[in-house]
Amino acid sequence: MQTLTLYLPDSLDLDAKEATMLLATRLYEQGKVTLGQAAEMAGYSKRTFMELLGNYGVSVFNLTEEELLNDVQNAARYHC
């Protein structure tokens, strides 16, 4: 894993943990990293990271509308 040094304005009043979480959630939301990678970046277990995503307005289910509709159609097709 790479190390990145960021210089943030003092006016942001962010600690390193919060800045890392913001970056990890955004990268996950954009599909650039997996849930596991984002959790590792942020220093949390997958479960804890998933629970925290809602605090950042990010859904655990990172699917497009089309992907979600396909999943629903597939589920309906195989439902007994």
C-alpha cells in the first residue's frame, strides 16, 4: 500500500483519521476501490466501515440503477 502525505488547511479542522475516512468513502463510492480496500485504508473492519458509510451519505450497495434492476429481474425469475 502506498503512503500519501496531504497538506490540509487548518481551517478544515480534520484529523488524519477523518481525512482518511473521507478519501476512502469517496474512492469506494466511485468504484475505484473495493469495500475491503476502502475499509483497510480507513483502518476499520469491513463491518465497521459498512456501518460508517451511511454517516458519509454513501450506500453499501454500490450498484447503478440498471445493475439493480437486472438483479431484481434475475431474483424474480428464480423465485419459487
